[in-house]
Amino acid sequence: MNALRRKVLWGATLASLAIAAAAPASAVAAHRPVIKRFSLSGAKLSEEAGIAALKIQVRGATSCTLDGPAAVVGVEWTGRCTPRTRTYRVWLPANRSATPQHYRLVLIARGRGGVSRRYLLVVVPGEPKLSTGVWIMTFTNLTAKTAPEEFPIEFLPGGTVFLAVGKTSVSGGWTYKHGQLNFYLSTPEGREEFSVSGPPGGPLNNPADTVTVGGTPVVLASISLRHA
């Protein structure tokens, strides 16, 4: 009976040793791919359409799949992943709305030990909008060194602008892009062009503005805008 018991214990010990010896190999094989890097780099996202650099680095994968919205060109592919960082070019569409546009990209890495996923949220900012309505323009003639004068100026949706000078009103047009307001006024002396910068809603200012009088650009004015 003791001999039989010793045989059973010895057999169990050998089985335990065999399992222990095989454990490291199984553990290595069970490791899933590791996504070391999945990010946009070297690109300043703006409301304008443009190309962004997508950097990917994966270890322990046999293949990778990149997926995302159809609006983002260049994100749908399946290929080989490498431990070295690889750069892919993707095209992001313009965002003409005032609110940011969100795109979610996903990277799926497949290996012998399983599947790993990582998500990347790309935010394309909205296009800045000028707060239309009546503003007050402060105009200082640097050449004549006159005192600052204030005039009500109205920016209408659609790109029309009106400036009241006493009982006279002159009109023109305006555009606002990347925080830069460009507008012109058609006066009896000719077309005058202005350029001021600032965030949407103001204040907007330019301490040394170039004014075009009669087709000739002259730096002679300091102008600023604030809401009435």
C-alpha cells in the first residue's frame, strides 16, 4: 500500500513539473499585441481641410486594421504592423460650422495572443464666426495726429457693412477668417480697405493699419472695434 501511494505521489509530482515547465511558453503565447503609439503628429488642426500625420507603433502583432468615418480619407486599411513607428497620411475635411467636428478612429492589432484595440478622437475646430450687428469703430489718424474719432459701424450677415459718418452712410463688404476681419468701404474719395484681428465677438484692433485710399495703400490709421 505504501509503495502504491509513493507511485501516485511521484506521478503527481512529475505532472506538476511538466505543467510548470510548459507554463512560460503558454504565457508568452497568450500575450496580446501592445499598441505603443496611435496619435496625430506634426499637424495643426484647423477648420480648413488638410493632411494630418498619423503615427502608429505596435509590438507583437501580425496585422493591423485602421478604421474610421468615410469623411476622413486614408484611414481604411489592413496591413502589417511593425515595432517601429510608421507614419500614415490622412486627409481631414474642412469644418465650415461654428461647432467642432469630432471623428473617432480605431486601430485594431491582431496577434497570436489575441486582439488589441485603441481609439483616437480627432477634433477639428469650428470656423470662427464674427458677431454681426452694430460695433463702434475708433479711428485715429496717425499722420495728422488727430484725436480719436468714433463711428458706429454695422456688420450684416451675408457680408455687407454700413458706416455712419454724421448724416452720411457709406457701405461696403466684409469677410472674417482665422480671426482676421477684412472689410472695405466705398467712399466718395475711393475705396478704403481695413484689416483688424481678434477673437469672435471682439475686441478687434490693429495699431498700425494699412488703409487703401484711391487705390494707393497708406499706413496712416489706428483702428479698433468694440460692440456698441
